[in-house]
Amino acid sequence: MEVAGLSLAGLTGAREKALRALVELCSGDEERAAEVLGLSKGLRGEVAKNAGLLTAGARPAGEVYTGVLFDSLGLAKLDAAAYARAERSLLVFSGLWGAVRIGDRIPPYRCAMGVKLPPLGALGPYWRAEMDGVLPEVADSLVLDLRSSAYAAAWKPAGELAGRTVTVRVLQEREVDGVLKRSVVSHFNKATKGRLVRDLLVGGLEPAGPGELVDALRQLGYRVEVSARGAARKPWQLDVVVTDVH
């Protein structure tokens, strides 16, 4: 891979430092590296893979990242037009790279945002100092922020940008003893968010602001409620209400 060839070129220097730090950590004591990275015994082999990142093969980030959200997003199954929208509009936050676009070529690695990577320290604050100078330049329209709390620590929209940022919470509504109750969905929260993004991409919907996003999601069949209407410097918060989780 070529670090300088990744999107968001303003992060190149910080990426090179993080890459060197991770490779150095994983080229030393395996036990210490696994402890720092929070790897279970079954994942100890990832330490050796991280040690070889400088010469590892790379492929598009959209193929490297896996998990519940990416399974539901289904990038490989998108048609050409929807995939082009994904390449243009999606950013994936990363403990190692800060943030990348799905077409950026990277090797598989193990380094979550919650890691304290010596000598850089906690990666959330490390990347936040870098992101503040880079992301406002590319986030020039509606920002749909679907990050988990650990990754949200790497960047917090501020000022005018915060007012056109939308976060999403997934709530499950169930009837318990004849009373409707709602609870925050944890694991399947990611699946819902993946489907939500996929539906926007496939539908060719590119809302310009938070209000248009609400209309677009309702048009797609989602049950959406505005729980916090953003002010000039505060994000909007939407609740997507589901009855089944899968």
C-alpha cells in the first residue's frame, strides 16, 4: 500500500506515525502487543500480521472491513451507480488510518480506536487532533454520523457543521404485559444502520439537510422520529424505531 495515496491527504503524516508505532509494537513482545491491542488467545496470530503491514498486500477498504454493519450494507452487491455513490460519500473511521474511503487500498490489520498505542497514547484523542483540521474540508453537506461511541471520540463536528450533522439511535418497540416499551438496540443496531445506508445508496437519495433525510428515510419505509432537532451548533438526533431485530 501507499499511505500517501489514501484519501484525506492531510492525515498522511499521522497515518505514517500510527503505522510505524503499530508495526514496532507487534514486532516485539507478542504478549505485550496482544494485551495492548486487546486480542484474545484465538487472535494472537493477528500480532504477526500487524508486524508485516509494511509489505502486506492491500485491497479496497470496502473489502477489508467486515462485521454486522458491513454485512447488511452489502457493498459487493450494489449496482455500479450505488457503488459509485458509496465511494464518493462514505467514510469509515479507523484506529490505524483515522478515516478512509471504501475505495482506498489498505491491508487487513487489527487496531481498534479504543487502543492506547505506544507512544501515541489513546487513539481517539490522537485522531481527533488531526481530524479537526481535515474533515471540515470534505464534510461540505449533510453528515449522517453512524459511528459507535469509541469511534465518535476521534472527531466531533463543531460550529455550523454540527448543525447539519445527524446521529441515529435504533430503538426496539415491544409490548410487555400489555404496555408498549422501548429499549436501545445494541448488537442489531449495526445491522439496521447498514441497511439504512444501503437503502439510501440504492434509492439514489442524497438529502441535502436533516429535514430532507427524515423525509427520505420515511419514504424508504423507516419509522423515524426526531428526538433532538439540531440548533446552529448542535447535531440532530433521529430515532429509528423497529419491532423486530435481525
